[in-house]
Amino acid sequence: MDYLIQQLLNGLMLGSLYALIAVGYTMVYGIIELINFAFGELFMFGAFISIAMMVDSMAIFGQQVNFPGLHFLLAVPIAMAVVAGMGVAIDRIAYRPLRNAPRLAALISAIGMSILLQNVAQAMFGSSQVFFPDIGMFTSDNGLPKYITVSNAQITYLQIFVVAVTVAAMLILNFFVQRTRIGRAMRAAAQDKSTSALMGVNVNRVIAITFIIGSAMGALAGGMYGAIYHFAKPDMGFIPGLKAFIAAVLGGIGNIPGAFLGGITLGVIESLGSAYISSEYRDAFAFVILILLLIFKPSGLLGSHISEKA
Amino acid sequence: MAVLDVTGLSKSFGGLTAVNDVDFHVDEQEIVGLIGPNGAGKTTFFNVITGVYEPSEGKIEFLGTSIAGRLPSQVTKLGIARTFQNIRLFNDMTALENVMVGQHCRMKTNVFSAILRTPRALREEEQVRDKALALLDYVGLKGHPGELAMNLPYGSQRRLEIARAMATDPQLLFLDEPAAGMNPQETEDLMRLIRRIRDEGMTIILIEHDMRLVMGISDRIVVLDHGEKIAEGSPDVVRQDPKVIEAYLGHAVEA
Amino acid sequence: MSIASRIDQRVRGLGWYGAFVIAAVAVAMVLPLVIDSARWLTLLTIVLIYVVLASGLNIVVGFTGLLDLGYVAFYAVGGYYTAILFIQVLETRFGVAVSEVWWLFWVNLLVGGILASIAGAIIGYPTLRLRGDYLAIMTLAFGEIIRIVANNWDAVTRGPSGISVPDPAVAGFVFGDARRLYWLILGLAILSVFLISRVIRSRIGRAWTAIREDEIAAEAMGIHTSRYKLLSYAVGAFFAGVMGVFFAHYLNFVHPSNFKLMESILMVSLVVLGGMGNLIGPIAGAVLWISLQEYLRDFEFIQAHPEVRGIAMGAVLVAMMVLRPQGLLGSRRVALEMRPRTVHQSEQERQAVADVRSR
């Protein structure tokens, strides 16, 4: 029973990260109907830039570079801002020129971007794991994580922190999309790009904002991933990115609460699956879910905005 | 015998009823015009019959066979062909290839006979090519077989769509706004072409906004408004029908 | 008509294109007599493997217009099938000497292809109702699953230790040295490209292209689009399966790391580089890229920085799509393929696609 609770908590934490990355996939797909494979890589860059901001010096392209050595709580927002800029740049370079091209072209460009970023990261940071410093806040003096005990299950402060940050981010985001002017423009663009353009919505700006939000959320997930697992690696983003896309489909693509629900569900299934079925196949669970989903309920748990239209 | 017999056809999307309880029939070698204001459900009606949508209710019989809910490709194979309101040619294929694709469902070549180039496959390919050339000639596109569809002028693209539809060997031809965007001369030529197709044995249903064309060519006109059939009859009768006038002019009459 | 004049007519009928193809094949055939270096013959053999893989993938990506990001999985199906049958089943289980069942290799080329076809159709099936991009995700997922299974199912695949596979042979004649293997793959490549070109230039290829151009119109013209998409997945996968069988016997080894995601991306890059949707494009892409890659392999800088390959691959994919979507050898057809769609897809049309696919 305690083991189960422990696994559920792990799943919840992992699922939070998937949920954050899934936001980017779901929002971008909702508006320009593109699977931006590069969100996985932006997540990875989020982790690396967080490390850079937290350490005093680090090797980049083989050269030691000095860094400010900031606190985690400052490092991650900086990483989010940088990665958000990268997201906008990616859109400008690789996707915007293809806005009216066949979908295949943009999709190929997206996979190219993903591979490009992954290998650029490898050139910058090397191919092996880079240590992610302990964030301090949730570690007691003896070096062990602080935790609280609930009926024998140990819940670490870090787990609570990750889930709380995710929930807060999701609430803010949902408020933003539902209540603000830009959010309204976003929803309008997702419904019908050309009509909203006629109604005075600057569609390219809306898309840029979508990339900013999606990339920043990915970077936030990257920073928290580093805090949990204590490393970053150039290829760390690809599979989580793919799983986040699956989470977005699971929740109903184009749907922000769906991304949250899908991410959490996927994280929990994966955690329980690798605990009780097989840990070797942990990466396969998400894909099996995807296959079942596409066969039985392609519109996802909460219904995708694509299928609402149909 | 009616070529097409539709009874009580309805189609709704979610809560919105686009076609409501429409009865409709076409006899052999008839030209029927389907008119109505924008959003009257004409194209939806077309789409339900040609298999793009499944009807919510009602019966559709084509030459005595029920076709409701069949795939568009199956409907085409049974003998109903169509053109599209927004031209939908295979842009990066040549005019000739477009028409050859139209004959797809009348061909028998499979992967193996294609690989082996059996005499039958070769003969079939040649016949299809000849027929495609003849059809291009027929619609007035002789001399452009190698042109990419997207490079053809607008009027020619509409004609190519007709040739492609005819290549499927239909008994019933649906034309969705064939004259849209055409100049008066082109429209004139188109009317002649449609008549000629009919005279050679085809049955035709067309949606058209160009009243001169539709009134001039149709044997019978059916008027839809808000998804319902509000009038039916010869062009002269329909033209004078107060309900039709009201549908077109709307509240302007009342006001 | 005399035989001479008939031959003359035939030759004239071939035109420049045909003459070029014949010349290229002739050169390829005599090449090993001139080149006496195993290293170069190996390079050419690898080039030819990728020529077939890229040409097969081009059926799905270039002609049917659907992105397959897990093509390597079908390659793995072929490779593991033959390795498991030869070694795990026949040799280990039943004690059959590999040299006694040499003929199985030839049978396996076909069976491996067919198994891959079946896998392709099964993977593609759930995506038929959905937008094309879901195929990309499904194939990507399948590619990863295959590798995970190969890595972990020790009893069958021997996991990360891999399986050793014998050389191809006919009776006592073993295709062991680089030259013989080169001729063998050359034969397979010519046959594959020939088969692909025959299918493409038939009613079936036209149907695929029509689906790429406009799925709704293709369906309305009597093409059962779901069936033809499945056929495209299956035929495309077939060639990967065949190459998988060859590759296993060529390398004498199958190992999960032969079937990484990057391989799939590489194959897409080859198609994109040369030009999607024409027969020569992927061949040119494979010849160009793989020669360069294999040639550069020995350079110190490349060995120290393997990521250069990935950077180049990613940059090629993005740059080609943005700047020259028709590929280096863009044909008239593909030159225009990426032109913006003039037809605005209305709500109704989206609905139409959804409606047709849901049946």
C-alpha cells in the first residue's frame, strides 16, 4: 500500500513534467496544427541553461565559461526567458515560412529542428551527463531530501514543490487563455485563422506568444527535471517530448486542461507500469497508450478542439 | 425510372440542421438546377448524396440501389461523379493524369500486373490514356495534356474537373457551381458543353448562382432554403414563386 | 521489320533518360573490377542499401505525402526475422547447420519483406481515420518499441549482445568478400528500383499521388483512399524488410543499436535531400549523403565530434523545406508540390475529411 502511494507520487511528479511540456504541443497544434517536435529539445535546453545559471563555471564548446552561480529560483526563470526566445526564433526560421505549405513540409522541418537542436546541444555541452547542482531548498543538513510522512509513505518537499508549481502554472495559463484579450485572440485563431485575421487578430503575433508560452513551460519542466534527477544530457528531451505529445493527445489535443490531465495520467500509468509490470519496458507504455488511444478514442479524454470542430 | 430518388433526407451537425427532410428525384437525361441563397444547404445536400457525409436520416436510392452511408469512392464506382465548388484538381499532376485518375475505379491493374506489365495492363493503360485524351478534347482542352493542372487558366481548370468527373463513367453528374468565376463567354461555352453532355445520355444536377445559366439550362429547378425544399418546378414557375423571391430577397421584401 | 531496326527503335525510344540509366547501371556493374579496395566496395555497398531504403521510403513520404519517422523499424523486422530464424530457431533449437539451409536467405528476402509489409499496414491502420501527422507519431513510436523490445527480450533477440548471422550463399558459393556482396546488393537495388518504378508508373502510383495532392478529391474520383494509404505503407515497408534481411547477412550481425531513431531520420533526410516524389531523387540523395558520410567517417574531427552529422542532417531537413522543398533534383512535379495551397480548407471540408475517415 505504501509502495503504491510512493509510486503514485512518483507518477504525479513525472506527470507534472509531461503536462508542462504538453502545454506547448497542445497550444501550437491547436493553432497551427503542427507537431513541434523541438519542444522536447527546448525542455533539454531549459535544464542546461538552468545549470549554467546555477554554477560558477561550465565548459561550453570545450571552453570554460564563467557563470553567475544564481539560486535555482532565479536560474529557472532566466532559462525560461532564454528558451522562450529560442522558441520564437525556431518558429520564425523553420515554421513561419511554411505556414501555407503542405503539412508534410512543416512536419519535416520540425523533426529537422529537433535533431538540429539536440546535436547543437551535444556540441555545446558534450554527449555525457552534466551534473545538475542540488537546489538546496529541500535538502536537510545531512544531505538527504526533506520529507513529510503520511501514513508511512514519504512525500518529499521536492515532489510537493514540483506538483504545486505545475498546478499553479496551469491555473495561471488557463486564466490567461480564458480571460485575457490575447487569450481570446488565441482561441479565435485556433478556431479559424483566416477569419480571425480578418477580424483584426495579428495571427503571427498570437503564434509567437504561443511559442513563448509553450517554450517557457518546457524550460520550467527542464529545470525541475534537473532538480529531481540531478543531470542534464543532450538527448534527454526527445523521449519526454514524444511522451508529452502523447499526453496532449491523451488529454485531447488543443485543450490546455486536457494537457494537464493527460500528462498526469500518463505519468501515473508509466510509474505504476514500471513498478508492477516491467521497468525495462517503461518507455513502451506511453506508446501502447497512444496506439490504443488512436484506435478507440482519438479525440482524447477531454475531447480535442479539432474534433469539436468536426 | 428515376435515376436518383431521395426521400426524407436530413443531415445535422451537432445541433445544426443543414438539410431538413428533403425529397428529391431526377429522371434520366434531365438537367436539374439546385438553387438557394448562401447557406441553404445545397453543398451539404451534394455531399450527403456523394457519400462525403452520412445522412442523419432518409433514403437515397441510385438506380434502385441504396447508397446512403457509402464511401464517396463506392458511390463514384456505382456511377455518380462530381466536381467541386472550390476547384480541387490534383495540382501537380498533368491535365492528362488528372483525367486518367478519374478512370481509376474502372481499371483492374494491381501491384503484380503493374510490375509485370502484362499485356492486359499495357492495353488498359493505353485505352485509359486514349480515353483521357478524347475527354480533354471533348471539354475543349485539346493540346494541353501535358500542362500541370495548376498552370491552367481558371476556366480551363473548371473544364478539366468536368473531364475528370466524366472519366469515372458516371450516369449522374453533380456540378457544384461550374460557372463560378467565369466570364460571360466562358459561361456561354459551358452551357453548350453541359447540354451536349446531357444529350449524349448523362443526367445532370447542378448547383449554380448564375441565374441566367441555371434558368437557361435546367429542365427543372429545386430551391432550398434553410435546409428545406421550398419550391420545385420549371424555371418559369420557380422564378415567379413568392417563396423563392422572399428567400432570395429576404426581409427586404417585408421591410 | 528486321531485328536490327527493332532494336534501333527500342534504343531510340529510351531517350536520354533511359540511356543514362543504362550507362549508370553498366558503370556500377564493372566498378568492382576497377576498384580493388574493400573499403571503397564497402562504401558502395552501404550506399546501395540506402538507395533501396530511401526509394522505398519515398513511396510513403514522396508519393503518398505521409511522413514515416520509424522506417528503421521495418528494417529491424527483416533483420531480426532472418537472424532469429537462422540462429535462434534453426541452429540453436534444432541444431541445423547454417550452411545446409543457405537457400533460406533467398526465401527470407521475400518473407522478411512481407513481414515488414504486414507490420507497416498494422501500424498505419489506426492512423487512417486521422490526420496524416499521426502516422509520423505512430511510426516514431513503433520504431522505439521495436528497439526497446529487441534490447530487452533476451530469450529471442539476445538483447544487447546481438545475434551473429551467416554470409549469404548459394550452395557452396559464399557471398563473403566485399566484391561479391557488392554485386549482390547491386542486383537487389536494381531490382528494387525497377519494381518501385513500375508500380509508381501505374494506376497505383497515380492513385498515391492523387491522395498526396488532394485526399477528398481522390476519394471522390473513386479511389478508396484508406486502402491505398495502407497499400503505400505496406509496399514502402516491404523494401525496408528486404534490406533488413540483406543487411543482417551482410554485417553478419544484428544489434538493437543498428536500428536507432537517427537511422529513420537519416532515411527521411536522403529522400528530402534528393527530392521527394520522383524516382531519381532518393537515389541521388543516398549516393551523395552516404558517400560523404562514410568518407568522412575516418576523419579525426568527425570521430571526435559525431554530432556534426546530426547538425548537418537537421540543418538539411529545415533548409531544404524552407528553401528548396523540391530537393536537389527537383522534378517539374515536385518543384510545384510545396506551393501554397490556394484552396482554403473550410470548416465544411475539414468535416468532410473527418466524416469519411470515421467510416
